[in-house]
Amino acid sequence: MENGPTGRALAWLVHTRLYIQALAKWLLLAAVTGVCCGVIGALFHIGVHHAATLRGEFPWLLWCLPLAGLVIVGFYKLTKTEGMGTNNILDVVRLGKPLSIWLLPAIFLGTVLTHLCGGSAGREGAALQMGGTIGFHTGRLFRLDDRDMRTATMAGMAAFFTALFGTPLTATVFAIVVISIGVMYHAAFIPCLAASLVAYWVSLAMGVEPTRFTVEMMAPDGVMMLRVAVLGVLCALVSVLFCGVIHLAEHQLKRYIPNAWLRAALGGFAVVALTYLVGSGDYNGAGMEAITAAVERGTAHPAAFVLKLLFTAVTLGAGFKGGEVVPSFFVGATFGCVMGPLLGIPAGPAAALGLAAVFCGATNCPIASIFLSIELFGDGGLLYFAIACGISYMLSGYSGLYSSQTILYSKLKAQYINVHTNAHHAGQSTQVPEKTGAKE
């Protein structure tokens, strides 16, 4: 009887029930996570926006940056989250490490204060940290096992990223692939996408406008593709420079100024001094206005990408909070805007290409970068973005923004290497044996 039609039907029903239960579980978790991330993400976006507006109305707030640094250090020590950041979120997914709920208010307060007083930082670092924290603790509320807790953390990362930028597909793919380059956790796709869509709708309802740019890309052309390929090569070098300077500043400041209080205060004064030395506030805060000018109007200061890199390295290295992705947008867009016309590429489209390509080289996520280009700029230049991002990914080597990120397969051949970013070089010989699959 067990092997007959009735037995097969019962077995089919049992297996079908498992899939339905899994889908229901993830949709419920995604709804809870998406609502929480959407609400908190929208409040965070509004807080950062108002902080930037206040800084514009009251320029003297820049002088409060050293004091803000001391408040941030004190709050992180009080909540026992000192030293925690985006790398810890990646470790939660990759290694199953625990995560303190106090990271949520710490990064929220730290990022808003950094933007209020003129530090150069982005928002996605906070998005990944707050979203990951929400997803992790939502998973604990649902009493998920170890593997499902990792998926819940990714869902939170994707949802919060979407709440800030309005890019649900990019956020979904980015959260899934950024931890281990070479592996995509397909089982996490529906939880991440569902949480992202819920957070997107919630943030829209709360008045957060998606990040979008208007740019007219070039028609497909062989010669133009070669020019874009050259720009991709240059963007790969810029992404390596960006990651290298960010990490160097952090390590050197910690080495020579080991006291966190003193480092934050001196770093704050350094940003103030740089601002007055440059004579412009364009490099404080996130710098979305400069990105928009580069992409939509084709205008950028020739040294803008270098100055933004310097401001961001000092800000983050001193212990202020935020993220590196929006600064990488700034660096890529302004670099592309300046370099594009020299290569025969219109300034606006070149800025858009530079933004996506530098982001790709810095995060090692080519597919997510291509989706980002579609959601930010439309699909008119899809082939150009694919070329620029693909070349930037390959030629940026094994550098990256996140040191806890692992690259499982070589960028030069189909070889399993399983190395951390910033700890391996393309020219370095390796004795790692060939594998047929990736292991955690």
C-alpha cells in the first residue's frame, strides 16, 4: 500500500506541507521584519535628513563635531557595543555569532550625530547594522534555529537598506551575496525580497522618497563600449584606492591614538580644519547633492573624489558612525564625471557608470551593482553598466570595504580559494586545492 498510489499521494502531501509551512513562516517573519525596518528606517532617514538641514541652517554645528565624537564613544561604551560594526553583521550570517540589541540605538544615534555635525559618512553602514540587528532578534522571537537565524539577519539587512534607498531588488541580492562572494543563498531570496517589499511600502507611506536619478544613457555602440571598458579599469583602481585609504586611516589612527576619546576629538577637529582649508561644505555629510549634480548635470570639481575620500577616511577612522557606500557613490560619480569626457563619454552617463563601478569594486558584488544601476538610473544603459561593473569587479583584486567578507572563488580562474578580502592578492601563489563546492 505504501508504494501504491495512496502511499505516493500521502508522501506528496507531507512534502507539500513542508514547503507551505516554510513559505508561511518566512512570509510572516518578513512581514514583521519589514514593518519594523520600514518604520525605524524611515525615522532614521528623516532624522539624518533633518540633521543635514539643520547643519546647513546653522554652520556653527560643525564646531560641535569633536563633542559629538565624545558622545558617540561614551554611548558605545555604555551599551558595550564598542568596536561593533558592519563586519559583525557579516559574522552573524557567516559564523552564527550573537548580536547585541544595543547596536540598534548606538548606530542610530551615532550616525545622526555624525551627519548633524558635519562628519563625512553614508547611511548604508547603519542600514546593514540596524537591519541585521532587527532581523536577528526577530528570528530569536520566532525561535528559529541557527541556519534560519542567518536568513532572518539577511532579511533585516535587505529590508532596512530598501527603506533608506528604495531599491528592493538591489537590497535583496546585496544582502544575500555580500557575505560570501561566490555563493548565493537562494533559500534566502523570498524572505529577503518579501521583507524588502514590505519595508519599501512602509517607508513610502511615511514619506521617504526612493533614490532615483535622471540620466540619458548612450545608445549601444562598439566604440563607446571600449571607452566604457577603459573607464571600468580606472574605476577598479579608484575602488582599490578608496578601500585602501579607508582601512589605512582606521588602522593608523588606532595605532597612533589608541585612546578612543582622544581619537574622536582629534578626528573631529581634523574634519573641521579640512572643511575650512577646502573652503566648502560639499564634503561633509553624505554629499547626495554633489552626486546628483554629477549625474544629472554633468558637473563636478576635478578634485572632488580625492577630497571626499580624505574626509571620509578621517571621519570613519576617528570613530564616527555612518557607512562607506554613499561616499563610494560620491567618489565614483565625481570621478566618472571628470574622467568620462576625457575618454569621449558624456559627463552625466560617465558619472552614473562611475558610481556603479566603484561601488562594485569596493563591495565585490557585480550582480547587485548591475541591479543597483537599473533601480537608480533605469535600464537604458544596461550593457554599459554590465561592462563597467564586470571589469571593476575583476580588476579590483581582493580588496574590499568589509574585512569579514570572504571571496570563495578566485577572480582569475574557477578555483576555490576561500579568503577574506584585504588578505589575498591576485599575484600571490596559493596551494589551496580545487573544490567542487563552497563550505562555510
